[in-house]
Amino acid sequence: MLDETFQVTFRMPQADLDAWVAESFPDRKPPDKNPFLLGPCEADLCVGVMRDRVDRSNAGATDIALTARHADDGTALVSFDAS
């Protein structure tokens, strides 16, 4: 089996960010338990998700790291890595 990694960056309305994150990543870790942060979150939002690679019910990526930075124009620049 080959591993695939995706890196995506996009802008979205800042007002929609929290709802999108909650819907897309209901299994996200709280900021203090984020497995990908080695220190404090340096963005406006940091999200980490680690799913069991062996559990076949986990469709899609098993490791996800997401950051979002708010812009003055009311958008958020969202970047995430997923594998």
C-alpha cells in the first residue's frame, strides 16, 4: 500500500470557519492535546486529528494538521496537511 499526502491551502469566510471545522473534524483534539503542536499555536486556529490507521471504519486521512490565520478582509487562510 502506498501512502498519499495532501497539502491544501485555501481562503474561506472567517465567519464560517468554526462551523466548518466542527462539521469536518468532529474528532479533532482540543488545542492542548493537539499531537502536531510542539509548542503554543502560532496561528489563529490549530487543529490536529489522529485516527487509528488499523480501524477500517476510518475512511480517508488518518493524520490531519490544520491551521487558519484570520485576514483583515474577513477571510481565513486555511492550510492543512493530510495523510
